[in-house]
Amino acid sequence: MLPLHLGALHPMEQALTLLLAFGPFLVLGVVIVLRRRSEEREDPED
């Protein structure tokens, strides 16, 4: 038995899929940048 294709995704579903797929990586990137900036401000001699 072949799985049935349900058709194209609604634009809102596409946006949610992209957000769920790439959102965690974007959040991680922002956290890394913010942590590096705060560490540079705390100890500039390193």
C-alpha cells in the first residue's frame, strides 16, 4: 500500500515548518553571539 499524498502545504504551514526546522539554530546563534559579547565586556584582557 502506498501512502497517499495530501497535497501542497498551506502557506502558514510552510512558515511553521521552516520556523520549526531552522528556528532552534537561529536562537542558538543569537545566544552564542550574545554570550561572546558579554564575555568580551567582562574580561577584555583575554
